Amino acid sequence: GQQLNQSPQSMFIQEGEDVSMNCTSSSIFNTWLWYKQDPGEGPVLLIALYKAGELTSNGRLTAQFGITRKDSFLNISASIPSDVGIYFCAGDSGGTYKYIFGTGTRLKVLA
Amino acid sequence: ETGVTQSPTHLIKTRGQQVTLRCSSQSGHNTVSWYQQALGQGPQFIFQYYREEENGRGNFPPRFSGLQFPNYSSELNVNALELDDSALYLCASSPGGGIANLMNTEAFFGQGTRLTVV
């Protein structure tokens, strides 16, 4: 099935560092969502984006809806050990809730 | 806590058997979508139910079927199980289906059902 491209695939960072990851699509989306998934759990919604160019924050997390509507970015500032997990982007082209997910970025934080 | 609950949490079935997975959506949400997540991959859209009718389907064969009930809870049924059906099955609940309010299209996931086919 179709999946969006996320990069990097995985990253190790030191506690306190900032993290950036992105997601790209060949299609235009009207909505971008960012999720975090812990092992054995369902994805938890972090941030929702609805407008090209939009920049939205949720605590230490900031996400942007790309101007081309074909990409999105997630930044985590001052990472902490509990940020460990897999981050997924998801896009929806028509407000239908039928999301296409990215391949995931696995984040590991070294204390 | 999303308010979306799935049962069972784990299940082991034999190839060729049939399985039913269940999902209770978040209060006030009338749209339920099902996703399959294979190990190491992102979730793949299976189908969506809105007001008890199928409202879109991904690239999955007809042996994957579903139901939605008047209280908006839902079931996913898989017949003739294959080894490749082993995955985490996720249910996502959303506040409105059909023509969605474009400013409120979040999907909230349950904890998933881990299905193992042997």
C-alpha cells in the first residue's frame, strides 16, 4: 500500500538536543497529522495541521504544513527520555479521515 | 486516553480460520476507520464506516469485511486467515464522516489488537 516518505528512518540523540524530522508526499494533502506510537500501543495524536504554511505548537513540539502541501515537518525541542518512540506523519487529501501514513521515524534519546 | 477501546488486545488464530475484532468509538464520534499495521511499518487504511455504511475502502481483499452498529461501535471480520494477516489492527474514531468539517478531521486511535496467525 501507499506510504509517505519520512526521514530520517531512525535517530539517536542526546537528552536536551533538538530533533527535526520530515514527511513528503507525491500528492497534495489538505490535512497533516503527527502521531507518536509506543511499543504495543496505538498511535497518539500530537499535532493536527489544516492550512498550507501553518505552524502549530504543542508544548515542546512544533509542526509545519509545507507551502507546497506535499510535505510537513516536526520539531521536538530539548528532548527528554520519554520522547523515545516512533513518530508517524499522516495525510488526508479530502477531509475524509482516510489517512495515508508515513514509514515512521524511530527516535532514541540517550540520557 | 482517547476513549477508543478495542478488544481483544491479543489473539492467536490458525491459518484458514475466521476472526472478529471489536471497537468502541469515542463518545460523539460517528465515523470509524480500521487500519492494519504490519511490524515495522506505518498503518494501512482498510476501510471506514460512517452511519453504519462502508464509506471507502483501501487495497484489501473482500475477505476483510466490517460492520458498524447504531451506537457507532464497529467490528472487523477477516475470513480465511493467512499468515500475512498477522499484524496490529487499529481502530480510529473521528467526529464526523461524509463531508467532513475540514477544520476538525483528527482521527483518534485505540490501543489495537495484536493478531498472530500461525
